[in-house]
Amino acid sequence: MSKPVRVRFAPSPTGFLHVGGARTALFNWLWARKNSGTFILRVEDTDVERSTEASTEQILDSLRWLGLDWDEGPYYQSQRMELYRERLDQLCAEGKIYPAFETKEELDRMREQAMAEKRNPIYNRAALRLSPTEVEERMKSGQAFVWRFKVPDEGHTVVPETLMSGESECRFENAAIGDFIVTRPGTLDKPGGPLYNFVCAVDDADMGITHVIRGADHLSNTAKQILLLEAMVREVPVYTHLPLITRGGKKMSKRDEDADPRYPVSVSARRDLGYLREATVNFLALLGWSHPSGEEIFPLDELIREFGLERLGKANANFDEDKYLHQNGWYMRNLPAEEIVRRAIPFLEAAGLSAADRPEGWLAEVIGLEIERCRLLSEFPEALAYFFQAPESYEPKGVRKFFGSPEAAELLDQTAGILEAAEPFAGEALEPELRRLAEERQLGFGKVAQPIRLAVTGRTASPGLFDVLRLLGREESVRRLRTAAEAIRSGVLAAGN
RNA sequence: GCGCCCGUCGUCUAGUCUGGUCCAGGACGCCGCCCUUUCACGGCGGUAACACGGGUUCAAAUCCCGUCGGGCGUGCCA
């Protein structure tokens, strides 16, 4: 009965895809998928000064990485100028737009003055009071002008929020909106290009968009676009405004990208940091949306089933880095092991850690051991380093606790001896031997395990000792034990390592 | 300034439309315990919130008014 859903994601190619944009894309995508609708990609590149192809590429790349595939497009507004021209001509013919000749500087001054006088700084319609001959003369003389949309003086424009719970609406007094500009300055010979609110309204109508889902920062734009749509006698889509994503109380902005390298706002930088697409999508979905069950883990397929615009929140959504990290860790541990291995390899290689000469399956095992201690793919190189190279130093805290006495060296030597003789060299064979060693020395097993752990990994914390020894191999394990014993005896560690 | 939106544990949130089941539920963080060769994972438990003031009502986190606080918009950007 209702029309098939058509939604769009309309980024402007003036930079990378940031998490806010990604969230908008995701919600539109989910709405399309949930309703078997169409997800359209539209590149809003009317600002030729700032739009770049590289940026478009990066945005598409990030969308693909997230798994947000589009059914139509990408359409480029820069290639639809004829359509905008047509609509503009029609509005002009109907007297719904008018040329205004003020320069930017003049407008700035007017705005400042209005603010100083505590007035709403909307355009004073000076151009509307120009006589037709005056206008014609100015245009013919080549004076630059912009087209302004004549907002009705009476009444108000309602932006309904019909999809949200509670059905609210925002009302804007038309008189307070002001005659906004729909084209850049131009002359009769060289017309100025169309501006955002105008092209957006034209395209949404032309592309048959049924639902416009975007950030709440667009609320006042929506009123303008509805006005435009009504003026063009086109159907008005359903609008839904998403809670703003904030961090530190402020809207998350592209300009925050370099504030802290650990917490970038671009999707691509998150990817490079070792965030998983699954976690990213899951986390983004919870920015403004929640499930009544309180459940917070939603793989994509489940998200499509459970998602709904009626469960959007209204309060700003804060970007909780801790939760994002936590969810990333969850997906690291719960995605198929071979998948994680595949994704970890580039990070390891970038750090110069290659498992090419290791036995089949070795890397998977090693990653499997450390994965529960990692929450980002990028943590693997450091976490796994000791599997690739002998420790260059020992954790000072451990040295003090476990390497303090000559007995420690003796213990490590003895352990080395046991490992040399162990047959086969595997956890099952090693464990009884080492436990016996502890008993002989009348020590709890921990007292034996910790020095050994420190000797072979350089750390006081690691996965189970027997697994570590097995994967390190007999030769390497023995070598590290002897090296550590030697270091203890030589006294170099006491000096502070 | 003006317009619009919002305000629940340290943090993210559920609950607000349709007042009672909420002395407020979940998650993250933190703390403790269990598991245990360490760390982590996992399990169990704990911590902690309705911005404030009025009103309506037998009853308010939920409705109304005001105050305060925060955010967004206010572009010849999108």
C-alpha cells in the first residue's frame, strides 16, 4: 500500500567519511534493507572549490569497507546542472525567486548590525523593493546577483517527526526564516551555480526519495527544503532527524580529526587503527538507536531485523570510546578465527613480523592465544612480538620479583634441562615435568611459572605457559631460559636492566 | 541576540507518548569474589542517576509552567 522505500546518503566530497556521516549512511541503508527499499548514493559536489575526486573515492571506499552497498548511483550533482537550471527557470517564471545584488561584504555588515541590535539577522528584502527596470538594468550591466527564494511572510513551516516515538514536530515561523539564497552569485552570461538547499530539494523530489534520514543539525534546512518542495509542487518526503553525535559535549566534527591520534573521527583512520567493520557498524547503530531488550551486540543481519526508526532517541548521542573499544574486543574474540588472522596479517607485516617461515597454523595459534588481551588489530604486533623475537629486556617489576636470587638462575637452568629432555615437546609432556620441579622445590607452581614466563616472554603476563613454550619451540625456549639465567648470574639485571 | 532541540548512574542508555508494575532496568568503566601458573577472557556480586523549583494528581522520571544547564542552526558550505 505504501510506496516502496527510497532513501539516499548524500555526502559532500570535501574530506573523508567521518563517523557521523557513516552513521547517517548506516541508518539510511538499514531503513532501505529493512523495507526492501532502495539505497541511493548521491554525491553533493556543487561546491567546485572544495569538492575533490580523491575525497569521493575515499568516501566510497569507506562505505564499501563498512559493507554499506548502494543500489543506485553514485549520482553527481555536478552532472545534473541542467535539471537545476530548469527548476530555477520555472521558479523564476512563477515569481518565487528573485535576484538580489548585495555583495557578501554588505550582507556580513547587515548581519552584524542586526545582531548588535538583537534582531534576527534575516535578509531585509531590499532587492525585492527594486523597480523592475532597475533590476533589469543592473542585470544587463553585468552586476553580479544571487537568486533568493521568497519565503511566504505568513504562517509557519512544520517539520513533522512522524517516525519517532511520541510524534513530535518542529514549527518554524516563516517570517523568521528569511529569504535564503539558492544560487551562488553570477551574471546573466555566467549564472551562479545552485546551492545546497535548492539542489537537495530538487534531487530528493526528482529521485523519488521517500524518507530523508539525516542529522538533527539539518533541522532548519529541512524547513527550507519543505518550503522549496511546496513551491515546486512536489511531494514532501518523510523527514527523520538523528540525534547529533557529540564528544566532550560538542558535535563531533571533521576538524576534530587530529585532536588525538587515538580517537580519529574518520572511518578510514579507525580502520587503520585496527577497528573492525563489524564493531564499527554495531557501535554506530547504537548512536541514537537502541533496542528495548537492552541488548547491545547486533551483527549486521540482526540489525536489519531489529532496527527501526521509531526507536530513535532525541538527546545527543555521545561517542563513548570505551564502549567502542569494548565492542571491538568482543568482535575480535567472536569473529571466526581465520578471519581475524587474515585481518591481523597486514598489521603484523607493517610491524615487520612475518610468519612466512613458520609451520602451517602457527600464526593462527599464536593469535588465538593473545586475542583475548587485544581490543584492536593494531595491538597484535606488540602483543605477539615475543613470539617472533627474544625479549630484549625484562619487565623491571618482574625482575625484582622473580629474578632477584641465584636460585632463580638455577631454576631456569633446570627448566632448560627439562625442556631439552622432554619428549615429545608438547604441553602434555611439559606440564607434569614442570609441576614436579615445583614440588621438588616445595614451591607453588606459580613460583616456578612466573620466572619461566619472564625469561621466555620478558613479561609477567602472558597466555598459558605451556602453550607459549610449545609455540616457541624447544630450541628457542631453552635458549631464552639460558640467556635469562646467564643474565641473572652476571648481575646486569640488578643494575636496572 | 534570535530560532529549534535536548537534560536519567562517572560514561552510553532503557523507561517519558499511553502517570501507579521504577525506593528506576541494561551496558561500559571501576571495585570485589570465583576460575587460575600470571594477565586476559568468562562467571558472580557491588558501586552509582530521574538538573532545579513550582503546579496537576490518591499517585510523576513520566503531564503542565518556570528556572538553570547543554547542544545545533543562524554561510554566496553541505
